[in-house]
Amino acid sequence: MNSKILKKIVLFITVFLIQSKANSQDMYVGVDTYVYASNQCVYLKNNLELSSATSNFYLRNDGQLLQGTTGAGANKGVGKLSVFQEGTVNNYQYNYWCSPVGNAAISSSTNNPFGIGLLGRPTDVTATTAATILSSNNYNGTASPLGISSYWIYKFINTSLYSDWIYVGSANTIAAGEGFIMKGTSGTDTTTINGVQNNSGSKQRYDFRGKPNDGTIDISVLPGELTLTGNPYPSAIDLQAFLMVATNPSAANCTGIAYFWEHDKTVNSHYIADYKGGYGSYAPAVDIYSPAVFYSYDGSGEDVTSVTSPGIIYKRRYSPIGQGFLIEGKVGATGNVQMKNSFRVFVKEGSANNSEFEKRANTKTKAANAGTPQIRFNTLLDNGAVSQMVLAFLPESTDGIDDAMDAYSPNDGPANNYFLINGGEYVINVLPFDIDKKIPIGFRNYAQANYKITVNSMENIPEVTNVYLHDKTTNLYYDIKNSLYDLTLPAGTYNTRFEITFKNPTLGVDEVENKNFIVQQDNANKNLVISNPLQLELDNCSLYDLVGRLIFTKTQLGTDATYAFPTSNLSSGIYIVKLSTNDKMEMGQKIIVKN
């Protein structure tokens, strides 16, 4: 491309933005004409007309298109908008998508349907090569040349049954606002555009080319059923605006929670029995995300075996271009949920901006919202999957079910723990704060199962200095803020036995026990040091990570005054030390390892 022309085009956009806002102009792109927007927002108060097949609009380097029309989509013409988005999986795993464009070959003033035949492989900043659509008996997509397996293209509308996934294949039958699943590609593609390689391995870049979606889009929901939808625009959207009734009255027809698929990316198999994944839950009213609990599945799609989840917290508020997610219709409600231009925002993708596509490998962030008082609990489920529950506090919430706040647990596996709200299982519980509150939690397991539960983090809640798990059957209180509680339960459902409290009426016992030992992490010498000034007979010292996995255990330690255990082989992070004496006295304490 001629760099001088490119500079003129970019300058034109800058000038046009000012004019369009002031004069309510549409944008018309004529024959053999293109617009190129790099790293900036193009705002149109009204519609875009890409008049001919040679009319093009290129969004590059986080360039985005926002529009202000309030009715149904009104973009016109048979020209194409082009925008890149990178997947995060290889040919064995799914990304959840929602296309920002539809079929430009259909001349209409409404949003057009999408199909994978509209995807391309970028070859330079403007040129693309159409992806090869592989036959339905070819399961493995390829990076170079770009080949997409049509066998794995499905959508999911108004159902909760695994068997109700709708096969799409290569057909252009995905309506605007409908999400779809698609597996990635194998191999690499070294073509580099604007400093980004097409595929460096499991990160396939796709060129979405077609008529840009615009305006109000109806998303079909039914009470108690799930629909795969997503961001249907060539810009980011604000999920708080989309899912909350205050900004979107039609959101009253859904629960206000978005569910995101997460997949164990170490599994390279097409067999359902080998899949390991689950759904994370996003509650927009408190801007909190609870990661997925990972399970593997049998041939019918039923959960069978738990596996460890990373338990990483991802930014979800601003859904980037192409991101797909599930919403659930609210019981008793009727009508669609509407996606609107007013929810579109110019937010560049990245964890720093609360905007991440699916989840990036090796991306770790802090909790989603530093402003919401919250307590995160990690539970290791039968030494397999990791469940993370979040207890948050808002004055305007209730002890019952609050839309866009309380997130129903998507984990229906062989073992689970959850908050109980009106008899339902919830992974995010938002309620008014009261230091005297007792918050019921439940455990459900199909066979005997072990649980290890601890507080992962506490934010913006100075009123709470202690967190206990109260076993109402034994009337014992376990400090899970500084330690973890290890319990094994026979098969069954335990919805009335346990609760979270912030006070311990038997106060004094734990304090005395904790004073008998001094636990310190000596990071300078990379040792865990335990002092035993009373020279009590120490039976056991165990070290756990924050998801409850045992790192090491030392037994029959005797009555030495001091013990030192090397920690040089540990990753930096927070760990839990548990001590027990021969007369069954126990204590726990968290340490911070810095290596």
C-alpha cells in the first residue's frame, strides 16, 4: 500500500469524525474507495454505506467502528468492512465467537447472516485470501494455508441440553447476535502484519470481512434456557450496559449473568471423553468474574471426572470484537434481550482495559473490581477440580436472588460446593454486609469426596478480620482465612450443615493454639522456619498452595525448638502452613514465598 495515500486516509477519518458528530452525517464509501482506521475509533451518528463490491473499510491495530443509530441495523451496500481477531486455541479446542459482520453479497439495509466462508487469511494490511472450508470429514484445521474444519461449527439457542447444539457447518445461517463455536487450527503462519504474526501457534488470526452489524439486535431467550450470543459489532461492548436493567430494560428477560467457556489447552483430542472445560461466570453489577471449574466429559456430554482449573481471574466487563458468551432466560419472563449501539464503547483489547478475548495463555490479573468488597474462596474438589466462589457486598443487594449480581453455579459435576440462595446453587453471592451474618454454603457429591476450602483473597472489606467455616453438626469453627479446612463427606447433599461466619463464639481456643508456634517465611535464605518455644511434640507440618494442593508434608517431627524447610523450589506466591501436635492441637498460617 502507498504510505502517502494511507496517511491521507487516516487524516480524512480524523476530520470526518468531527464533521459526523456535528452534522449528523452518514458515511458513504464509493466505487474503488477505501477507508483505513488504525488504532482509533471511527464514530458515525447514522449509517455506513459501502456502495459497491470495491468499497472497503479496514479496521486495524484496535481500530473500531461505533455508530449512534437507535433503530434496527441500517448499514447499506455490498462493500466490506474488514477487522482482525485472534483465536486462542489449536485445532482440538473451541473458541466461542460472535461475528461483527454478515454476508455483504446480500444487498439490504438490515443486518445479514454470517458463515465461516466469510473468514479470510490476512496477507497484508488490506489484502486477504479466503479461508479454505474443509469438508465435514476433515477434523483438523490448518494455519497455512488457512483451512477451517466445518465439522465443528455449531450454535446454541434456547436450550440447556447438550444434544441441542445446532450444526451450522459452512452455511451462512448464523444471524446477527447469534454466537457460534469453532475449533482453531494446527501449525503456524509466519506472515506478520502490523507486528502481529498470523499464527505463532494456537493463536490463529482471522479476517472477518463483510457487512458490519449495526443497530438494535434481538437475542432470543426462553425462561431457564441458555442461548449462545456475544458481541455482534466491530467494536467493544460494555457488558454492564448490556446485562443490567438500568441501562437495558430488556435485560429483565435474562438473569443478567454472562457465562464464558474455558478449556484445558493441554488436551489435544477430538473425543468428548477427553475434553476438559467448564464455564466461568460474570456478574456485571459487581464486575466480578468467577473462573470455570474444569471437568472432563463422557460421550453424552455428562461431567465425569474433575481436573484442575487454573483459577485465574480474567477481565470481562468490556467484551472485545468477536467474543461469544452464554446468557440465560429468566424464569417467568417473556421477550427478547436487545443488543444496542448504545452499549458499544471504544475500549482497546487487553487486561489493563478490562477487555480480554476468551482467555490468553499465561495472562494473570488481579481481581476484576478493586471497588467491590469481596471475599474469594478456593475449594479443591476431591483433589481434582478447583472451585472459586465469590462473596461480595453491596448495600442495594438483598439476601435473595439479585439479577446481574448472583451467579448460578454452572458446575454440575460429581462434586461441588456453592452458596445457597433460595435453595439454589450459586457461585457468586452478593448481599448487604453485616458482621453478624451467617451465609449458608452447601456441598454435593455423588460419591464420597474430599474438600479443601480456604480464603483465596479479601478486598476492600476492612470490617472483616476473620472468616470461619462453621460446622453446625459439631459446632466447630474453622479458620479458613489463615488456613484451610480439609473435610471428607460421604455421598450426599449437605445444604444445612455448613455456613460462613465472621465471628467465632468459642473465641480464645484458636488464639492460644496459634501462640504456641511461630511460623515465618525467610525469603532471604529461602526457608520456611517454625519456632516451637514450648517444645510441644509436633506431629505434622504440611504446606499447601492456595487451591488446596499439597506441596509437601513432614511427619513425626518431635520436640525440636526450631524447624527449617527449604522453599527454593517453590514458585512465588501465597501458601498455607498447617501444623498439628500429637494431642490433636492444630493451627494454620499463610506465608508469602518470593523466589
